[in-house]
Amino acid sequence: MKLNKCLYLFIILFLLIPNIVRGNPGNRPEKKRVLMIISAGDSLTIARAYKKIQGEKNITKKYLFEFITDYEVRSSKADIDKLNDADIIIADFMKKEFDEFIAKNLTKQNPTIYSLRCGYLAEKIKKKGFKVKTETEQYFSPATIENIQNLLFLTLSNNGYKIKYDPPFILPESGVFHPKAPDYFSSFKSYLKWYKQEGNYHPNGFWVGVSTFSSSAGRSGLQDTGKIEQYLISALEKQGINVLPVFGRPPYHKSLEKYFLDENQNSRISALC
């Protein structure tokens, strides 16, 4: 008899535990859920932004922050329950698989969906009747910790939570950057002046140009972006080579011409990375 009772108790616990862990409607916590669907390459920055928000106890009492990466989506390891439990969904639609993933699996009728990039590409979601808000996209270029934090605060504010948020830090269309520089340079002349003052210039060294995306234009204040570019610049300079790092947005040839060619259309650089 005791054995039967133990068996019944085990069966009941076995059936209930998954629901308790996942949070069924009867036991679901009152916290609202914020889900970001992002590239794995952005996960470190997002995680650090989440960590900063964890210090805001009033927010964490009311909201739970999670994310899903493109790796999980492509490998079919993404937790569909996270998607359908979310009250606020923020996705990077530059990854086209996210549009299909959300459209295929989202059954919840009233989530608020925001875009990080390319919200206009979310055609499958729109065909299912969901609207995609794009006001958050200005915070994702560049995707700094501060920009992500303010992006999240914006979405919470729109959700009825009283919180202040700052406008986004926005990069210019193109420019010259350097990891040690306090700001960006709009001309080669201003960059060269600073470069010499800082003691980086090698009179007998040749110039190497580094061309990269605006999101990777690493400098002080943007510690989580442009790691590869920062190491490359440092390695070249240690070899006595002058480096001209340039960022831009499409069409890229405009930024290349502006900084890598002089007034006579002659090349300032001997090599290009």
C-alpha cells in the first residue's frame, strides 16, 4: 500500500514539475517578459545591458529579460515557449530567419514587436496581422550597452512603466576612428593632427587603410565593438606602420574615396585591410 502511495506521488510530481518550471497560466509569475531575438555576435553586449538593468530592482520586480540567438533558431533549439510568453519582442530582422521563426511559431495575439534593424523586411509577420515598430532601430547603430539599455527603457515606457530614457548615440555616416581617440574625425587633416600629437605617427612608416562597418568603429566609449579592428590597429602600429581606420555605411565607395584618396585623387595608403 505504501509503495502504491509513493508511486502515485511520484507520478503527480512528474506531471506537475514541468508546468511549475515553465509557469503554466495558474502559476505564471506576474512579471512581464521582454524577449530579444538577436545575432549570437551581439549576445555579449545584450547580456551586459541586461546585467546593468538587473541593478534596477523596481524593473526586475516587474519584468523578466531573455534572448534567443540566430544559432538557436537555425539549429531548432530555440525555446518556443519564450516566444509565446513574451509581452515585448525585439528582433533583428536583418536576419531573415527571424521573420519566418516568429511568423511560424508565434500564437500569442497581443505582443508588442519592435525591430532592431530592417523592420521593413518582416513581411511574413505583417501578413499574419502583427505590426512591427521601428522607433527602436535608431538605438542599434551602434549597439552599445548604453544604447541597448535606453532602447529597453523606451519599450518599457511604451508599455506603461514610468522610466526616463536618453536619446540614442548615433554615429555619423562615415569618419575616421581610433581606439585611443576621444571622438571621431570628419577629415584626414584633423585625424593626422591628432595622430601626430598623440605620438602614433611614424615619419618613416607607410600608411595602411582599415575599412570597416560603422557598427565596428571601436574607440573609447565603445569597448564592446570593433575588437578585431582594435587589435589590428595596435599590431600594425607596433610594427612602425601608420594606420588610417575608416568606417562608413552603404554605398561604401564614398567613404573610401573621401579618406583614402587625397585632393588630387592619389592614394594616401599603400595597403588596404
